[in-house]
Amino acid sequence: RVRRACGHGARVWQAHDSLWQSAAETAHGLLPRLAVVHMVHEARGLDVAALGLARFRKGNPPDEESARILQANVADEVTHVGAAVKWFTRLCERDGCGAPAEVFHATVQRYFRGALKPPFNEELRAQAGMTPEWYLPLAEGAADAVGAEEGGAPPPPEEDEEVDAAAVDDFFDALNA
């Protein structure tokens, strides 16, 4: 009923449902949460932002207010993805999990259904510190390449490991800074 009242199509709600499902499935661990919710879902928001901005600006009449709101949201998403990359890297280094991008690949393959969908907004992802080696191996058509090199990617950390509460506090402080 709320969905109909808001006038949004099924595709909008599918995206939100996928985000909430991922949040529930990664609630047990900080690395899976950072990888899937922030470095996959929020990074996807960066990828589709230009299309949304173009639609608002090319409307008849153009919707500049919505375009300004979306542009502000994009700036927020860049900081969210950037904080996730930073903390994912720090936690991998602290815990000796392996190369952060390889741990990311293994974590995403374990907790996210399907491949990442191009096109990627390389400029916004780069602003967030998410360079192509993080996401291209997980892209549609490249999924078989991940782990194909000798040894493959290391497995993600055990899910029942305790998370350092100070690291979690630092993470949220960084998001709010």
C-alpha cells in the first residue's frame, strides 16, 4: 500500500529490498557489511547517479530541485563508499586476512548474489578510493576470473569472530565527520 501511495515502480522497491536483504544477511560481521552494503550497493548508487541526474535535468519541465538533492546524495555516497574502503582495508591489515581487494572479492562472492553490473562510474568510485581492481574482477563476464590465479582469494574471516568495539566506533565517527 505504501509503495502504491508513493507512486514508485517495482524496480525502485526491488533495489531497496535487495539492500535490506543484504543488510540482514551481513548483520553478523563488519567486513561482510562493509563489502556488500557499502562497497557494492552504495557504490552502485554512484554508477547510476549520472543517469538519474540526466533524467531530472531533461524532464519537461526540468526538475532542478530533485537534481540538486540527488547531487547532494551522490556526494554523501562517495564519502560512505570511501569510509568503507578505508575501514575494510584497515581491518584486513589489522587482522592479517590477506590482500584487501582479494578478501573483498571472496566476501562479495559469498554474500552477494550475482555479478556486479557495469557500467561503472570510474570517476566517482576513484574519488571514494575504490579503484578498478576492487570491482572489475566481480563484473558481469569477469566472475570466472576471480580466484583463477594460483591459490585464489583467501576466505573471508570467520563470522563468529568478535569485532573490536573501538574500531566500530571509529568507523561510525568517520562516517559522521
